[in-house]
Amino acid sequence: MKIYQIITSLALLLQVAAVNAQQAPRGQEVPNIADPRLQVKLPDVNGDSLSLISYKGKVVLLDFWASWCMPCRAANKKLVKIYSKYKDKGFEVYGVSLDEEQKDWVKAIAKDKITWLQVREHGNAWEAKVAQQWAISAIPTSFLINKKGDIVAMNLESDELEKAVKELLEE
Amino acid sequence: MKKLMMLGMVCLMALAAGAQFTKAELHATGLTCAMCNNAINKALQALPFIQSVKSDIKNSSFHVVFRDGQEVNPDAMKKAVEDAGFSVGKLELYGNEQPLSVGDDKHVTIGKSVYHFVNVGDRQLNADTKLMIIDKDFISHKQFKKISASTKMDCIQTGKAGSCCTDAGVPENARVYHVTI
């Protein structure tokens, strides 16, 4: 099993999450979504909230995007294909939009034929709590999470993403 | 006659001295999606004379509000955008509270900076008038070529006062911003 390189951004993420100067448990170098500092629970298009941690046990892609972000829309095209191929094998996507307008968000979901969970925090895009929590400074940004909840890679797209998803599903 | 013009010029400078921009709209360009990145917001926000920056997705621009009583520095704004990895596509300044009379090739001091008006005709500025900076690297190369032809003064090429501007009382080599409406 190939160990994906933990990019420095992840170290930064740990720093961001460790705002309260609490140290990560000894021996745990990889961020895990069970960490209370990485909790995400946001409303979907109908207002119902689903947490990221509820997906533990699956291979999850935490995907930050917005309807007005053209590179994000291009990435959606490929992600839709990967999702339909591996969804029944245990792959899920937790999509977080930085859209400020509900209608723009809903329109894009329909246009891009997105069927995975989409959530959104109300308020200012870059200043959203979830964006600060995950140190989002640009979109698209995505985090690939294994069945144990470990964040193992960032910003994989298309073929690289598919390859990684396939391998993680076999673990 | 010359004395009268000098008096008029001094009066204009005096009138302009109290004026300052309150807002700006900035369009950025680059190889990657400028709005998809928080870098420009952060870079502009770090400037001491900027109070707030808000992304305007629909217009692909940034609405900037200046701090009251602080000198607005367009060069600093351009540098912030460039350091973030992008370029200025357009920078418009407005919110100038006092009415100002301007005309072609008139040099007006707003805040502590000199603004050279190009292709505007004789008119009055008010708080809603948007002034677009037309110096190199504040607009596209193509646009610059076109508009720089509207003045015969050399300063538009250098962004600094040359012998062309010293007649208007501007010290040689002082930074001169070129603007149109």
C-alpha cells in the first residue's frame, strides 16, 4: 500500500486546528477526522445537517468548491464520473460550498449533476468557520480520507484521484 | 493673463488638497482564477490605508474601502496584487467628496498624490465619478497603447513628472498617476 506524502499544508492544518495549544496525542502524526477540532456539521440544501464523521468507514473526499469557481466546475465533471464508478464500493464525497447565494449553489448542483452530499455554511465565503478551520485559502481544495478517518492526501484530481480512491478502497 | 492662470492653478491645488478617495473597485487578472483565491483579499487588507476588501463575484472584482484620513497609494495596491501572483486589470478610484474641476492634461493633487487627467474634457468631478488609472500595468497593454495616444505629454510613459508637468507646478520626477473617466 502506497503511503501518500503528507504535504506541508497538512502540517499547517494541524497548526490551524491546534489554536488552543493542545498537543495532538502522542504517536498520531496524521490528522484524523475524529479530532474534535476538525468537526464539520453543516446544513444541506434542505437544511438538514450531516456531519463529516458520520462517513467514517468509507473512503471520503472532503471537497471545497463554489459555483462561481470555474476550475471547481471543471473538476466536478471528472469527480462525477469517479463518484458514480466507486460509490457502490464505499466511496463518498462530502462537498462544502463557499457560495454565499443559495440559488447559485442549487443551480450549480443541478447543472453539474452532483448527487453526493452538498453542504454550505451561511455567511461570507472565505470567512466561513469551516474555511478557517480547514485553512482554505483557495478553491478547489480537497482532502482524501481513508476508512480509518485519516487524511492521507490533498488536492488529487482526475486520474490521480481515481487511482488513490481505488487503492484506499482495497485496504 | 499668466498671473491669472497661476492664481487659478493655486486655487485648484488648494481646493484639491482636502479631497481624498474613499473607495475603489479593483479587477485582477492572472494565469489562475483570481476570485478563486483569497490571496488578493489578504494582500490588500494588509495595506495600512485599506479598511475593508470584499470580493464581488458577479463583477469579478474587489470592492475596497479606504480608511478615513489615510493617504491612498495605488502603487502599493498594485504591488500587493502582484505579490499575490496576479496583475491589476483595472483600478477605479472614487468617493472624492469635494467637487473638482478637471480638464485634459490638468494636474490635480488628491490627497498627497498628483493625478494627470487624460481624455476627459472640461468637467466637474463628484463623489460618484470613477477615476480609472491608465498607467502601465494598471490596464491591459492594448488599452494602454490606445489611451496613451490621447496625451502628448511624456509623463504617461514614465509615470513620473517630466518637463511637461513642471509648468503645472509639479516637481520633476514626482510620481504622477494618469487617470481618465
